[in-house]
Amino acid sequence: MKNSLNLSILFILSILFIGCKKEEKSPSYHKGDLTILTDESFKSVTEALAEGYMINYPDTHIKVVTKKEDLGFLDVINDKERLAVMSRDLSPEEIKTYEEQVDLKFLPARFAADAVIFIVPKNASKEYISMDEITRGMQSENKEFIFDGTNSSNLNFVAQKLKKQPKELKFSVISGNKNIIEELSKYPDKIGVIGLNTLSRPYDKASQELRDMVKILPIEDKGKEYQPDTYGLREMKYPFTRVLYFLTNEGNFNIANGFIRYSCTQLGQMIVQKEGLQPYNIYKREVQMR
């Protein structure tokens, strides 16, 4: 009788122990590992948000991996990674593929307004560029525009804006937004095309050094010039304003969706603003008077 009682107690304790172990290892928004795939053009803001999240949740570890936008999308729908940052609009066919393979409704989590910008060396005489120049130049055999590669977010977005496929456009390539800035002076007849976030951080020394090397060309369209500044991005007047969003295959509220929620709350949006980008969710500042 005593042996039977002891065995029963041991059995119950083992069940409780296994249950606790399972609970410890269960996924959660406040602990665990996550890899975020992002194009190099908006790596800075993604890293800043990841750092903020890890500070708030010390048991999480987030790794930001640079990957071309189209390849990041494929990794998410093929369940290789849980989260990617996107900027271009998906086609109806891509949305259908996402919903069928991931078994989730396509709900982009928008968190920032960024821009594709056109740059020339600081001492260049050119002061602005027109939409007509961009359209003609992207069809020219001179390949006067330098992008950071094929399948990149910058090329995808410009192609989408011009209602073209990337393969229909003609351009030169220097790998990496930062490399375009540093090497642009070697090609005085070329115009660099990069992401604003590459040099948008207002108080960052490295960003300041990059800004000092180039000037950003306003876009002239129908007699008006538009700048990729706060007003141009907030009102989406600047023609190449793009909205960054997260795409995930995580169907429950674990670390990927926890990170998305954090990025879209006031704290995350403050980080976006410190990065020199326009927060997508604008919060009213309340001042209490006594």
C-alpha cells in the first residue's frame, strides 16, 4: 500500500515537472530568438527597433539579417524565417500566394514612411531632377542611375512607381547604399539612388559624414519641387515616398507579433522618428496645464 502511494506521488510529480518544462519552453513575445530579414536600405531603423525591443524584454534575442526584399518575401512564405520588412506593394498574385502558403490574411503592419532619394556629389552643379528625367534616364543605354543591385527595394520601388518591371529598366550597379555614396564622386555623370534611412539619422556621426559627401536632389513634377523632408513624407507629396511594413507568417502572439506591436506603439514610433523617418502612427502630444 505504501509503495503504491509512493509510486502515485512520483507519477503526479513527474507530470507536473514535464508540464513546467513545457511551459518554460513555450514560445512567448517576451522571450526567445527572432531573425528579421530586411533590405539594406532600411536596416538602420530595423536595428534600432530591435535594440529597443531587447531592452524592454531582456530575455529576447533579435538578429537583423540583410537580404534583398524579394528574397526576404520568399523566405517568409516558405517558412524559412518568421519576419521580413517590406516596402513595395505586393501584386494580387503575390498576396494570393502568401495567403495560401502561410494560411493567414494579408495584413501588412505599416510602421514608417521612408523614401527613395536621388543623390549627386556635394560639389555637383545639378540642383534638382524632374520626373521626366527619371523616366527617360531609366530607359537610356547610358545607364546614368546607380542602384545598389537587382532585387533591391530601391529598384523595385522605382520600377513600381514608373509602372515598369525591374528587368525593363536600364541602370548601373554599385553594391550597397553606403558604397554608392562613397564612390559616387568617381562617376560625375551618374546619379545615385539610395534609401533615405541610409543617411537620415540626425545625430549619428556616421550618417552626418555620409550626408556631407552628397546632396539630395528635390524632385520636380508638373512645375513643383518636392523634398524628402518631414512634410514631404508625412503628406506623401514627395513622389518616391514609400511606407515600410512588416510581413510575418506567425499566426499567434509570439515574439514576431510582439515585435510588430512594439514597433507600431508610441515607443516604437518614437524610435522611428529618432531615425529621421516619418512615423506611420502619429500620436497626439498631450500637455496638462495646472
